[in-house]
Amino acid sequence: MKRLLFLTALALGLVSGLRAQQPATLRPDAETLMHEMRATPSPLDGETVADRKVSFQWPLPEAMSTRETGLDGPLNAAKQPKVDKRTLRYRLRWSPDAEFRSGVTEVETRYPFYNPDRDLKPGVWYWQYGYVEKEGVKWSPVLRLTVEENPAKFCPPALKDFLPRFARMRHPRVLIDGREWDRLIEETKGLADRKVYIHRADKALATPMKTLDDINTKLVEGLKNEMQRNAMLTRESRRIVDQEEANTDVLIRAYLLTRDRRYADEALHRVKVMAGWDGSDKLSGDFNDATLLSLCSQAYDAFYDLLSRQDRALLLEKVRIMGTKFYDRYNNHLENHIADNHVWQMTLRILTMAAFSVCGDLPEADVWADYCYNIWLARFPGLNQDGAWHNGDSYFAVNFRTLIEVPYLYSRISGFDFFSDPWYRGNARYVIYQQPPFSKSGGNGSSHQKILAPNGTRVSYADALARLTGDTFAADYVRTIQSRQPDILQQGCTGKAGGLAWFRLQCRRPLPEGDGLEALPLGQVFPQSGLASFSTALADTDRSAMLSFRSSPYGSTSHAVANQNAFNTFFGGQSLFYSSGHHIAFVDHHSILCHRASRAHNTILVNGLNQRIGTEGYGWIPRHYVGEKIGYVVGDASNAYGKVISTLWLDRAAAAELEYSRENGWDDTPLTLFRRHVIELGTSGYTVIYDELEASEPAEWDYLLHAVRNPIDFGPAGDGALRIRTTNDFGASDAFLYGAGPLQAETTDRFFRPAVNWLRADADGKFESYPDHWHFTARSDRQARYRFLTIVHTHAGTEPTAAPEVLSDGSIRIAGWHIEANRTTEGAAAFRITGTQADNVDVEIGYTAGEPTLIREKGGEVLLTDRLPQLEI
């Protein structure tokens, strides 16, 4: 250990000048880094904007700012502030003069955001937002903004420049451009996606409509509370409504592809029947309302020249009623919300398409179009800049059509490339790294268990990204999967959330050519979302060891789970050490206690207690590095633990008759520091994990590992280490765990709370049971300071890995690497890892607590200090 500390100090002596300027380690003390509702203006005071046109955004008035939402999506009407939104007005002004004496632009807006018609010129600007009140304007402090020159800056057109081009269009104008209708029919003949629509439309013609009486309301009987009853009714009514929407939707599109009146007549009949369902007490949920809005507006636009005066009036009135309902809910709420799930997923897209379908024929639609267009410019397509999706991979898929169809509509009409937004380039990397070809996804967010391999909608989304952005790696991702599954793009291709068959019929650009997935780096880190993924053979999943990691500023709100500083391992595309539990419902006892809670993930508990539920249970990624021979990411979950204090999640728990009690795993803890260093040793399949743990008083530290495919085995591995291992069909993960003292270890195949399926019945009303998973815990003795060192080998085959060689000085040798680490409770946390073979002898990483991380590779040297992610809300 003396040798380690000496070498680390010698190396880090190079950075004394850096340390004099700023601390290497940052310790945020904020209750949360993100907020359910906007609490900070954007751009922040002192911020520099270089990548996109400035959009000004600010918090709602105090009387309007509420965190209360329904269990999954729409605002809870009972909790809405009693303020007439129609009276809300805001002022905004900006100037190059801090005193606003010259060069001032001032505007009034009805929403708490504003997109200037033209980007601000490079330079320093000052701006203020104000709330218009009876007594006058209540101005914010003056905020400073620097705008940088950037020829590649993303500067989409203002609405006033967009609308004249839109006005030249004629119906149909949303699903297709009516001026290109004949060309679409001719050029799509023989295409696979066209055949799908015609086949399904012909099948729909021969299929009688379902009715509201087909909704299985009997399943609601016997459920114990209103939350469960509403969830069940929503699910069962959507089963019928979604089926009828799917049939009607393909009929509408088949007509546009053929002009065959059979499809139009049947579709219009069904739309008129379903329009009469609005207001039925058998329907529940905003997705059902959005379905009716979508079908009525699509029918109006697609059949415009076929409609009688009475049918036009009927459809316009239905669109007015339902569109107004959504607009009234969204404005002065959505623009300030971290992620109002259903709106971001589908319903805003549907309102957008409805607005432009009837714009000019319905006065209200002019207002909706203004709102939808400008909120997209202000906040979409992503929730931050790195391209990842904080809600997790399962619920990412629900956004595919929105992420493609809305900007494609805007691009088609305006002539501006909305996919030049730099977010899409980062998002292509997220798609590839979070779920490589033929692989299980990284395992974050609700329902991650079921994402076993890239499905048709995900591959279709990557295909769309490749065609629209020219991203060759997204194209390589598609080709790799198509090599085994040539029909993959037709799977789910007309689906409500992710089906992109219609987009492909409109956009027939060829896939770009590139260097192949093997040219991508070892890993990718998304610091704003708090995600990282590493893969030893990204282009060949069959022989690839993969590791995913999360430590996120978003905490565990929305569909994100409480897995700060957690990792998952994979081989051959199947999970090994992996997050456990089942997503039964958004708020369900098992889902909260055994799927969302930290006890379900490969992280650490403090005195047996979980991380907070809500944005307050946050982590973050202070440092990261991806090289050729080494990958590195640090997660900090020091602020993640404690009592649940989120009003939103306390209310949700109360509705589900659930308590965030100490008995269930939540209370204050003495934790003051939890930093997890993850070092990926090239393509060897070895990962080194070093945990720094500190508390204000002695505490027990529970080290957790889980598996969902095969059991976990453990036993002594010599030299004070425990070997923990699990297998899948192709390989294994062997983890060698070293504690700072004796560890009490156990495994179980029982959940803390059993998984009872009360919601997810099939079409026959049968409830499938959920399998148990396996859980490993190693508990320390009580210590105020603790360190864990874990060496994980993820590899092919099921033969156990030989235990690491522990040398006489306490250092460790494995597979061409030498590891020195302070594994005691004394002194500073520190480690140093060096390569010892010809191909990695120039590779080194060293760290001592409070100092920069030193990395040497290929003759170069990198010093990493903490950097807080730049966040918007």
C-alpha cells in the first residue's frame, strides 16, 4: 500500500497547479439536481450557448407550479391549481446592455417560454423574464448569456416562416403531401411496407367492429383501491380501443395508397362510430382520448374531398372538443414538466398532427399549432443534450413515432432539416450501445426485463435515424441485424407507438455506407442522463461481454428506477448480474418495493435502506473516459439515500396504500459518500469496481448482486475474497469481492414482496404468474468508512474463472493487469491499475480520493476532475 500511495502521489504531483484553480472533487449539496417542474431558468445565468438557437424558458408562477400528476401521464384534475390559464401572461426582454438602455427586444407571451424568430448574434446578452400581474410586471433578476458563433448551429425556422409554406399545402397534408399523392401511389407499388398495409386493411374489411360492451369490466371487480380499478379499466378499455384504432388506421392509409373507396367508406364508418364513444364511463385514460382525436383528425384530412358537409362538421366538432381538452391540459404545465410520460410518448404528437390537419378550418387549431411547434423547438426531441433516454429502454420505444414523425413533418413542410439537431447523433449512439445487435438491453427503467433483443420497431427507428442523419453506424446496426433477420423491419411496423412503415413509404433514401460497428469505441458515456455502456465486441454479440452502468441526475422519477451506481453484466446478448423484479403497474407494492427500489439492483444499501424515490434520490457521473485499452466511469450516489420526501411519490404511494417506511426500506441514513469507480480493462472481459463509502457514524454496508436467468452461487475464493457467479446460455460472470473486513453473505430466490399479477390479463382474462429471481447480499460489519473492491470477469463458457493472484504486498494480478488498491478502512481511498503485457504495457489509471484521476494510454496523459452535468430543468 505504501508503494501505491507513493506512486499515486508522484503522478498526481503533476496537477498541483490544476488543484490550485479548482477542487478536483465536487460535492453538490442540493436536494435535487433535477426538478419534477422547472425550478430554474434556461439558459442559466452565466451559461454559454453554442450548439443551437437560443430558447428562453422559465418557471411557472408559484400559484401554477405543481408536481402533481396522475399515476402515469395526465395531470390530476383534483390537484390542479385554481388559476385561469387564459389570463396568464409573461414578459421577456433581452439586450446587449445589462441596464436595458439600448438594443432592447421585449415581447409578451402566454406561455413560460419563448423562441426568438432569429438567433441572437454572437456575444454577451442580458435577459429577464417577468410575470404580468395586476400591479404590473414582476421581473426576475437580470441573467447573463453568452452566444457563440457556430456555423453548424441548429437554427430551425420560426413559426412565422413555417406557416406560409404550410398554407400552400392542400388536403391531405399530414400523412402525405396532397401535391405528391399520385407519385406516392406509383412509387410505393411493390414495396413490402405497402403490402403490409393493404393486407391488413383487407383483413380489417372482413373483421366486424368491437363495441364498448366487449370491454371486460368484470376484471375491475374485487380490486382493493381506486388506483387499481382505474389502472385495470384503462388497460381493458385500451385493449378494445387500440384494436379498433389499428384496424381503422390501416384502412385510412390503404385508401391513401390506392384511392380505393372501399377502404375510405369503411374507415369513415368506424371513425363515426368511435367518435360516439367519447364520454363513456367504460373508457379510462388519456390514450383513449388521444385515439379518438387521432382518428377524427386523420379522417378529416385524408377524406377531405369525400366528406359531406355534415361529416366535416361532425369531425371538426369532435376534434375541437378533444383537442381543446389536451391543449388546456398541456399549456402552462407540459413545458415545465420533467417528463409527462404519455404526452412525450404519443399524445403531443397526436395533438400536433390534429392541429395541422384542421389548421385554417378550426380557429382553435391555429393556437394548438403555435403551441405544438414552439414547444418542440424549446424542449424536444430529447430531454437533454447527450442523446440518451433517462426513462429507460423499454419506455424509450414508446417514443419512436413521435421522435421521427413530428420532425419529419416539420422538415417536409419547411425544407429545413430538423434532424440536424445534434441530439439525434447522440441518440444513435444510445440506440447502439444500450442494446447492441441481438442483445438484451442495458436494464434501466420500468419493464426493462422484457427487452430481450432489438425488435422490429427499434431496428426501424435506427433505420430512420440512419436515413435522416446519414449516421453510418446506425445503418451498420440495421444491416447487422438484417443479416440474420431479413424481415425485421416488418415486425411491429404499423404499431401505435413505434411503427414506422408509413415513414419508410414517404422517405426512401438509401442507407449510408460506413466502416462497420467494429470501428466504434469500447464504450459510450451519457453524463447528462447518467448512463454508460461498454462492450468488448460491439459488432459480434455472440462473443461480447457487455457492462451497463447508471448514476443519474434524474433519480427514480417517471419510469426510471432507484439504481444509482448500479451495474449489469451480459455475455452473448443475455443478462448475467442483472436488475431484478417485475413492472406490474406504475405504482404497485411489488413494483415499488422489488423493482423500482434499490434492493432490486446491483448497488449498495446503507443499513439495509434504499435510495429515495423521486428526483431527490439522484446520482451523477463526475468523470469518464473511453480509450482503446481502457474505459472508466465514476458514479456518485452520495445524495441518493434517505426518507422519501417527494410530494408526488408520497401521494402516489398513498393512492396505492403503500408506505415508504423503515420496515419497507426507507429512512434517514448516515451516508456522506458513495462513489463507485468502474474500470473496463479493454476487451479482456475484466471489469474492476472500486467503492468509496463513508458515513457520519458506523453503518452496515450491503453489497447486492442479482440474477434473473440462473441462480447465483458464492463461496470463498482465497485471500479473503468471495467468489459470486452466475451463468446464462453462453457464458458467465465471476465476481471476486474483497471487503475491508469480514462479510456475512447469503442468497435467496424470494422477493421482499411477492409479485402478484392483478393487472396484466390476456385477452381471455387470464393472469400469467411472474417468476422468482435470485438475490445475493454481502453485509459488512459496522464501519464509518468502507471500501469494496470487485473484480468481475464476464466470459464465454460456464467454467469458473481462476481466482485473481494476490501478491505479498496485497496487490493483485489478473490477465495482464496489475491492481493496487486501498482495501482497508484507513487512509485515503486509492487505486492504481497498470498493464503488464506487450499490448497494454503503456496503459495506466491512478486515483487518490480528492485528486484528479490520472490515465495514461498510447503515450498520452489525461487528468480527469469532476464536472457537473449541464441540466435544463
